[in-house]
Amino acid sequence: MANTASAKKRIRQTAKRTEVNRNRMSRVRTFVRKVEEAIASGDKAAAEAAYKAAMPEMHRGVSKGVLHRNTVARKLSRLAGHIKAL
């Protein structure tokens, strides 16, 4: 357990940051799931709309340091490919 005041403060900061990051990742996963569900249903218009909504959320995850840039690029590319194949 932390003994110094600075270490205790660091624990508090980490807990807050972890909560924010967890919420952000949850939002990203939700948006991606909506795209995947629209693709699975075969509705191209809904899939494109969900993709357009998911894209900024995923890029926001990159800018906030929750996701890696290449991971988001790969996922978006794959989703776009699945939509195009519909």
C-alpha cells in the first residue's frame, strides 16, 4: 500500500483515469458492435450509417491514448471491406 502522499494521490488519479478509459473503450466497442450487427443483418444503409458514427468514436480513442492508431486503422478497414461486400 502507498505510504507517501504523492503515491496516494497517484492511486486516486489512476483510478479516475482507469474509469474514464474503461467508459471510452466501452463506447468504442458498442459502436463497433452496432456496425457488425448491421452488417450481419445485411442492411447496407444501416451499416454505412453505423460505420459513419463509429469512425469518429474510434479516432477519439486514438487521440485519447486508449487505442493504438494501427489497431483502429485495421478495424475500420475491415469493417469498410465488409460493408463494401454487402
